Amino acid sequence: MSEWWTYRLTSFLLFSPSTYYRMFERYNLAIWPAQLAGVSIGLAIVALLIGKRGHHERIVAGLLAACWMWIALAFHYQRYAQINWAATWFALAFACEALLLVVVGVLAGRLHLQLARSGVHWIATSIVAMSILGYPLLAPITGRPWTTAEIFGVAADPTAIASVAVLALVRGRIRWPLLVVPVIWCAIAAATLWAMDAPEAWVLLAAGLLALWPAVAGTRHDATDAER
Amino acid sequence: MRSDEPVMWNRRRALRMLAAAGACATLRPATAPAQQRAILTRPIPSTGEALPVVGLGSWITFNVGDDAVARDACTDVMRKFVESGGRMIDSSPMYASSQDVIGYGLHKAALTGRIFSADKVWTSSGAQGREQIERSRQKWQVGRFDLVQVHNLLNWQEHLPTLFAMKGAGQVRYVGITTSEGRRHRDMEQLMRSQAIDFVQVTYNPVDREVEQRILPLARDRGIAVIVNRPFRQGALLRALARQTLPAWAAEIDCTSWAQFVLKFIVSHPAVTCAIPATTSVAHVRENMNSAYGRLPDEALRQRMIAAVERA
């Protein structure tokens, strides 16, 4: 792309805000009651993070993988790609994330989360809970109808935030490849919303950065463990 | 334009300038009373074919996917556009579902034979150019495109020979190149001098006037038609102007809104063939199309228009 410095974020916006939110409205109507399954999966992840039952880490990875694969196919590939040709690539990236979660978290069982009752653990769990219960409220708060709400498990943004929060708790370097797609998605989604002048951009950016913080704190924790 | 200086001056001036450019100078009918409702046209210099001075863009506005309600709304916009005398509709494979939506609307409202279809080739692969143009044609549901342009000059080295070959074979009627927001003007100038193109597409409005320096005079000299994109800076210009009252003297050129004010400024430049505002609103397309009727400003009034916009 020549003279790339002359492009603004709005230069890459292919659709209007009304088309974007109308897409969510039609998507929500088409997939109902899949949203209930999404919320149930989210609440189950929160319960597993708090309760720490046996094999809970494999189950968390499997549940997240299911959400990422659903969004890859039902949202990006079937819906979003109609108004954004880049969404075909988003679908591929989301499907790769789902496969990575299955391979690393379910099959290999390497999704070892930091211990419960630590500060970062509670922050991460709170962010997951907020992305499930709080993120849909952004629709009415910003003056949009409830039908345009973005729900964990079936919509990309709240699922990515919650995934960053969970995966930032993973111990060891394996967390970084797992975090690549969710973090990049948070950046892309925030940029899209910012280009549309949508205040949700700041919510997404702040939540994404806060969710990533345990990963940085965890790096120090890993280093301390290694020195011992 | 002052009321004691009628539009004849403007017409004479436009005719003189277009004649000097070797074009069929037919800014018609600049002197006709608005109530006659004869749309203003400009000739395409390479053939003399007359085009209404206001067209219809599709960037963002027509990208609504398979939403039937939104598609029907876009169809209503196209229907009103054609009913108002408009002809040129412009799109690109870059605009996601816009081409499908145009095809849907043209078919549903039976407008296919009444429009001037302008599309683009937008791929870095020269080998895929023809294939992409054919896919676009199928989406539009037209027999052939009137105009195909190289989008943002992307790989013009391979696409222009393809387009010239298609023109030679009667598969397209005109060939063009596009840029937007002031990018790659030097490359565009070079191609305007060296290639037998029929159209260029650039950004021009009372704020973005860089093309007045070189591109527009060169287009007149070389007999190249000019399409103007982003006349309202994606709506930002009209939002800024909305804070100000439309000057009373805008009535001298039959303007009742800022949108008409901006469009009349653009199409009154003698090198401009057609401006292509985009909208999803029937009311707005009606308002835009009213700019293609009635009187146009002379040079003195154009300067006054620039000052009014810059104050806003």
C-alpha cells in the first residue's frame, strides 16, 4: 500500500455503524437461543475458575474452544464476511485459536492456571464474569436496542476479552501463543469501534489491557519460580 | 453569483473553456430555468456522450450484506436516483457486498438499461483482473460495464493493457483510473499524459482542492472525463457545515441546502464531468439530484463559496 501514512482508520471502515449493529440484531435473532448456551458456558467457566475441580483446566479449554469455533463459523464466516471481506481471515484465525486450545488445553493438558485466591486470579475471574454479564449491557447503555447486544460465547468481542483474562492466567511460556489471536482481535475490534466513533472502543481496550495484566505479572512469577 | 450577473456568463465561460480543451462543450442547460427540470450534463470528452453531472457512489452506504430490508432501502435510493435523471452508479470489488446490492436493486427496480455502470478492478494480480471484472459484472447483473477503472492505481501496469484490450473487444466502453483523498497524484498525472484513458476519478470539494492545481487542468488539456469522489468527506464536511446557516446568496444558484451548495461548487468546475455522492436516504438522493438542475456559480461566486465553507 503506497503512501500508507496518509490512511486513517476510517479509510478501512467498509460499513456504517447502523449496518454493523443491524448485523448483530439479525445474527441474534437467527441464532436464538444459542445465546443462552453461550452465557451458560461462560458461567460454567467462572465456576470452574473459582471451584478448581479435577480436570477443570481441560474443561475450560474445551469450552473456550467451542466458543471460538462457533464464532469462526457462525459469526465471522457466515455473517461478518458479508460486509467485511477481511472477516474470512478472521474466521480462519478464530478456528486456529479453537484448534490450539483443543491441542494444548484438552489433548496435551498443558493449560495450567495460576493458583486461586491470588490477586491476579480474582481480577481475571472478575473480568470473565463482567464480559458475560456486563458486556451485553453496553447496548442499552449506548442507546442501542437490546437485540444488538453482544453475548459471550456467540459474539467475538466479549469472548475475546474473557479468553484473554483466562489465558493470561496460564503458567509458562505456552500462554503467549494462546494469547496471540485474542489480543490481536481485541486490538482490531477496538480499532473498528473507534473508527465508528463508538464509545465501546474504550471499554474493549481497557478490558483487554486489564485482562492481559495477569500475563505480565505471571511472567515475573514464572521467573521467580525458575530462580528457585 | 451576483443577481445582476446572470448565468449566461457562466455558460459562455464554460463553453469557451471546454472548447479550448477540445471537448464538445455542452454544459447543458446552464441557462435553463430550474423549473424546466432539464438535468445538467457534461460530455465525456473521448466520445461526446452526455452524462448527468451528479451520480451515485456506493462506498459504505450500499454495503449491507444480505439484509433484505436494507437492500430494499438501497433499491429505493437507486430508483429515486434514476427517476431524478441520474445515470452513473459507481462501485468496486473493494466495497464488500455493494456490488451484490446494486445488482439486486437494478434487477428489482428494472433499472439496468437506464444507468451508466462504473466499476473498478482491484487486485494486485494482473492475471486475475479479467476474472474479477467478470465476477463484478455478474454481481451487477449487467451485460457489460460502461466504465472500468483501476482502483487506486493498484497494479495499473498489468490492468490497463487488459482494460484497453477489453475496450477494443467491446467488453467495456470506457477505461479509467482512480485515486482518493489526494494520494498518488504524480502517478496519476503521468498516466494521464501517457495512457489513452477516458476517465480519472479523484477527490474534490471546497476543502480538498489540490486537484485544481494540476489534475483538473491536465484533464481538460488531454480530454479526459473527471469523476469526483468523497464530495462530502464521508459526511464530515456536511456535519461541520450544519453548524452554520446557509448563506442567503446560495439561492442565486438554486441551493436550498449545504449538500447542494457543495455539489454545485464541485460540478461547476469546467473540468468536472460527474460527482458521485453516496447515501442510503431517498430524501438525500433527491436533495443531491436537485444540484444537477438550475443555475451554477461563476468563478467569483465559487471563490465566495470557498470562503463560506472555510469559515464554517
